[in-house]
Amino acid sequence: METQEKEFKSIEVFNVTSDIYSQAITGELIGMSNFATLAETIDDPHEKMEAVEHADSERRHAEGFMAYAKKLGLNVNINLKGSYWNRIREQFLNYAAKKDFIACIIIQEVMLEAFAISMYTDAGNALGGASKKLFLSIAEEEKEHMDHSVELLQEELHKDPDTFIKKFEGIHFNCMTILSEFSARTDLKGHCGVCNGDCMKNALHHVNLNVDSLRGNALALYAKALDTIGIPGEKSIVWIAKLPA
Amino acid sequence: MRTSELEELPISKIKAIYDYIPPRGIFKMHVKSLTGIETNGLYIDTFIAPDKLNAQNLRANIQKVKDAVKVVHHLNIKMAILGGFTSLLLEGNFNDFEDYDMVLTTGNSLTSAYVVKGLEKAAREHGISMSESNVLVIGATGDIGMACTNYLKGKVNRLLLCARNMNRLKTFGQRLLDEGHEVKYSSDLSELAPEADLIISVASSSEIAISSLKPKVIICDAGYPKNLEEKVEKVPGVFLFHGGMGQLKHGYSFNPDYTSQFYRYPAPHLGHGCIIEIILMAFEGIKENFSMGKGNITSEKIDLMYELSLKHGIELAPFYNSDGILEASKNNSTT
Ligand SMILES: NC(=O)C1=CN([C@@H]2O[C@H](COP(=O)(O)OP(=O)(O)OC[C@H]3O[C@@H](n4cnc5c(N)ncnc54)[C@H](OP(=O)(O)O)[C@@H]3O)[C@@H](O)[C@H]2O)C=CC1
Ligand SMILES: [Fe+2]
Ligand SMILES: [Fe+2]
């Protein structure tokens, strides 16, 4: 643990930094697996190729985080079966099994990506140094993913607004409920299985973060994405307000 | 799954993240005029938490107001009123929105109209002569305060003007003195309150406390936050009502219906003067910004808005305060 002493102000900062990297890497691997699944299930050759390319992009993100975590000597714990991540993955697999490309895009590119972009930005700014550069550059790439999909979803909404909004609402409550429980002040459904020891939410203040602003910024970005897609604000506010907190 | 529209908006659940939420529409409104015209509106919330309304958050708050106007623009809505503190944050300045092809107003002309007409009505009902009364305006250098003062000058015995910033107060007070009106101004409320027969409170402050009042004084509280009642010396005979409000005799409806949550008043179909101003602008097809900037509201604008209000079946709200409808109004409080 030599690196730890050199690079970190305290054991608490080391631990919370380790947990942040663990969550980021696990999230990227979930994203990678999601796109890999999508490549399997969809028939359209162009969508297939895009999914593979996308899976590779998430793989590179995971690798980037892993390499840097190793350099810092962090105590990284990757757990794709951690309860929240696993439930999100199951939701994704459900829609993938139905070959519902649009639903998969909504889950991965709007919901998960909103949380990733926002939390990477906040975490990067809080951690500073080389971590900041890494987190912000990955956030930037995730933003491109999101923007691209938002355009696609705008077109989908245009085709049949009522059906699309109903469908979105269903996916929202299936998936955002999990992300909301995950990002609530306390883990509403028990330990995440990724953080070392106690939940990092209790330790975020060591790196000048707090769970309310992380969650608030993430939900704000999600709300903005929904606005841009064209979902009426008076609907999305109700959806968001009803999430568990 | 129950559809979300059937349930009320559980705002309490988003308290912790309230001010992170980007401005958005919350509910649609539908209103009818006495003339048979109908119109629709959308209530957009800026999601600025009351405890964030401070100098520290000024820039962020102004940005939120601008974002809210952008929402209006994106929804292709052609007119909007910046209600409550949103126009205060911009100081009534709409220059940033010139490219939006949109008609805007602060709604302060009709608010001022309801304030002064309400005061006149209350005085009449209590047998008090306006021309013999000294009228105290708290917040006299504000947009509504100036509008009310300008409207009342020449109609009352003496104007008593109060605000904290002495420079602005002096400039305004001196102008009225130069015009030949009887005026006394002070930033110290206790110097003015003992002389007042009628009081208009249009300051956005929770610090105002009034004491040493004359018996039977009439107070129109149109400012926010609404807490003047707790801070007024409990003199028997004080008649304090919440002003600046109208009553839409032909009703309105919200969709989703959040009236039990957001808009609860002791009489049916009450609305803020500012919001009713945009409704009237829609009814009348007014294509130019109406109330804007600070200190631009003339008595003509006040009278015009009030006439339009009556034309469309929107009257002064019955007198009420946090205890409910006030005795003098009980007979005409229902629609
Ligand atoms: N009923 C309705 O429908 C409506 C009500 N309103 C409310 O009316 C109020 C006034 O609006 P508007 O005129 O646009 O606001 P402005 O900001 O233009 O004016 C506020 C005035 O209050 C004065 N003031 C503030 N604090 C104090 C204090 N502690 N003691 C004495 N004076 C004070 C200010 O001067 P200084 O800073 O120098 O003290 C200024 O003269 C607001 O509270 C607003 O929410 C607005 C629209 C509609
Ligand atoms: Fe990624
Ligand atoms: Fe991505």
C-alpha cells in the first residue's frame, strides 16, 4: 500500500476513491455487456455493427479506468452481480430478449448514460488531478453516445408520441427505480456489492462530494434528456417525483 | 401500473433535489371569459427553492428564469408572464428574449390594479374616505409599489413611502414632492406607520413588522412571503387582507388538477393578478409586451387592465387572509 500513502491524504480518501473507480468500472462493464447482448439479439446488420462498436467503446472506458486504478494502487472491486447493477442488467436483458432495440437504447443511452455523464463529471471535478482528466474525457465520450441516441429517440417519438411516451414511462419505472434506489441517501435495497466495506455514500464528504448533489445533477441531466427527446415536462416531473428516495 | 396522471405530484419526495430540476411545465390551465372566449395556458415552474433565493445564488437563479423562458419558446408558446420572483430576478428586463418572437409581461399592471382597487373597495366598505387618508406604501420603490403610488397620488391626503434603499426612495419621493404631492418618506417604518390610515405592503421581505398603528387601519398585503399577519401589532379593528388577487367568475381548470396542492384559497377560482394579466392578453390578442422594466406602469395601464378584467368576468377577489374569508366579503365570496 505504498502508493496509497504517497497519493492520498487519508485512508478515507483512498477508500472512497477506490469505491468510485469500482463503480465506474463495473458500470462500464455492464454497458459493454449490454451492447454485446444487443449485437447478438438484433437482426439489422447496421445496428449489429453499431452495437459491437459501442460495446468496444465501453470496454475501452473500463480499461482506461482499470489502468489508472492500478497505477494508483486502488482497491478495486468489480462485481457485475452486485445487486443494483445486476437488476439493471436483468431489466436490459428482458427488453433485449424481446428484440426491443428502442427500449435497450433508452436504458443504456439515456438512463445509464445520464448517470454516468453526470457522476463522472462531478467525481472527476472532486477528485482532481489526473483522475479529473480521465473522468471528464470519458464523460465527454458518453455525452456523444447520449446525444446520438437522443436524436434517434426524437424521431421515434415523432412517429407515434402517445405510444412512445407510454413505453418510455414503463421503462422509466422499471429501470430508473433501480438507479434511484441505488443513488438514494442510503442504499434502499441493501449493500450494492461493489463498495468496499460500508457504502461509500457515507464517505463522499472526504472528497467534497455529497449524495444529494450527485443524485440531483444526475436526475437533472436525465430530465433534460427527456425534455430534448420531447417528453412533456409535466409528465417527466411526475415520473421523477415518484421514484423512491 | 396506475397512470401517473391520476395521482398528485409528490413534490415532498423531491425536496432534496428540488432545485436541481430543470424548469418545466407542471400543469395546463383552461380559462373561460364572460364573453365566451376560451384559452389555454401552461404553468411552468423554475424550480428555484425559496431558501435559494439569495444573492449567493443570483446568477444560477437568473439562468433558471432564462431557461424557463427557453422552455416556453421550445414549446412554441407565444406569450408568457414571468410571475412572482422571476420578474424580480430579471428586474423586468426582457432584452434577452427579443429573438424569441414572444410577448412577455411581468403581470404587475393588473396586480397593481387589484391592489389599489381592493384598497379603494375596502376603504369604501369601512366608510373611510380615500381623499382624507394617509396611505403608506411599504416597498414604494418597487415596480408594484411605484405603480400604486403613482396611481394614488392626487387621490389621497398624504403618501407615506417606505423602502430600505434611501437613495432610490429619496429620488422617487422628491419627484412626487416636485409634482406638488404631499409626501413623507423614510426607510424607518416606525416613523410612518403611526400616521397611516391605509397600508399597502408590496415588499418581498419577511422582515417587515408594523406597530404603533392607528385603530381601524386597513392593510393590503400583496407581497411574498405572506407573513405580515404574524408581524402586525394585534390592534382590534385592523383589517388585513391578501391583495393583488382576482376571482375568475367563469372558473378555470387545471390538468392535472393540482389545485388542492398548489393553489389553495378560501374562495373558488382565485388567481394572482400577474397570471390573470396574461390571460387577459390572450383573450384580447395583445401582441406587445405589456408590463416590463421597473417604474413603467402608468395609471392608464392599470385602468386598462382593470377594465379588461371586468369585461372578461374577472373581479376583485373577496377579502381574505390566512384565517379565511373576512366578514365584509362573506356575502360575495361564492361564484
Ligand atoms: N399578488 C400578486 O399577484 C403578486 C404579488 N407580487 C409580489 O409583490 C411584491 C413586490 O413586487 P415588485 O414590486 O415587482 O418587487 P420589487 O423588487 O420591484 O420591489 C420590492 C420593493 O420592496 C422594498 N423592500 C424590500 N424589502 C424591504 C423591507 N424589508 N422594508 C421595506 N421595503 C422593502 C424594495 O426596496 P429596497 O430594496 O430599497 O428596500 C422595493 O421598493 C413581491 O413580493 C412579489 O412577490 C408580485 C406579483 C404578483
Ligand atoms: Fe462508457
Ligand atoms: Fe456509453
